[in-house]
Amino acid sequence: MALKPLQIDIVSDVVCPWCYIGKKRIEDALALASDVPVEVHWRPFFLNPWVPREGISRDEYLTQKFGSPEAYKNIAGRVVAAAADEGLEYNSDRVKRQPNTIDSHRLIHWAEAEGKAAPMKQRLMELYFRDGGDLTSTDVLVQAAADVGMDADSVRQRLATDEDVGLISALAQDASEKGISGVPTFVFAQKYAVSGAQPADQLARAIRQISAEINQAA
């Protein structure tokens, strides 16, 4: 009998450095447990819901959140090192603008309908963390969508509307109401939540255990 796929909901934000690291680790975990059938969904979370839709300067953001841009440099070092350990680049000094991420989450949601949610998420994170890309810019977002094979003109038209703004906001609110306050959070089979960018081998173990459990129950 075929195994029932394990649903994995990954609640994260594109401007959360531990989510960038966590994405690589969950993908490594899926490779380690490649015999387990899974169904992965990327769910929105607003790390900084107070940032306006048009975004703010990075320095203003770092001052509000950490006291000063200098204060963040000490924290950033640890994250940059953790990212490098996973083969990822985080160039925090290249980021000049702090975006509101609702449009990024809309793109990921639209990409999911085409089976491209993971590459869309990856592209946005690379643009932000590696390249210092401005995710408040429609041109940057449209190009990112085109890079993963989505229709650029269609995406530009949709971004100009409020399509799915309410839906994304409701999904992010739902995560908060379920007690998710730190991201990334990996929710397995809609009932087991693992918070934080855990090592790939631990995530792989969780995938195997919970898959076995749901298939036993079935």
C-alpha cells in the first residue's frame, strides 16, 4: 500500500535570516528522508508587520528594532556564519531597504499554483540576503517571478491590484493565533510544530517518525 504523504507547512518570512537557513536545512532533511512522500506548503508570516507597504530604509529599521545599525552588526555575524555553514551568502551590508513582505508572500502564493513556490521563495531570499535587492520594487519582484518561469506581464498586473492581500494577511494572522511567534516553524501533519532552523538530521528524523505514525493510524 502506498504511503500517505506527510503534509509539511513551513511558516516563514522572506526577510528572516533563520528562515533562509531553515529552508536549506528542511530541503537537506527532505533529501535525507527522500523515501518519505511529502506535500510541502510555504505559509506566510510577517516578521515585521509594522513596516509600511512601501518599506523603510534599512538604517531606520535597524535603529527601531535593535537600537542602531551598529548594534545589529554584532548579531549579524553569528547569522552570517550559520548561513555560510549551509553554503548560503548573507551580505547584510548590501541591504539598503527593509520591505513589507506582503507582496513577496503574494508571489509565493501565486507561484504555488504553478508548482513553483519553493524556487520563488528561494529567489526572493537570494535577492534580499545575497544581493541586497529591494523587495519593495515592483520591477524587482516582476523580474524575480520571471526568473522562476512565471509570466512577467501577468504578475505585474496582479501586483498592481489588491488580489490576495486579504488572504495572505488572514493566513499570517492564523499562524499568530495558533501561537507561532518565532520563525521558521515547521508544522508536520497539521499537529506537530517544530520551531527554529533545526539541523537537517533532526528534521529528517521528525519527518520519518511522524510519517510512520500517520501511516500506522491510517
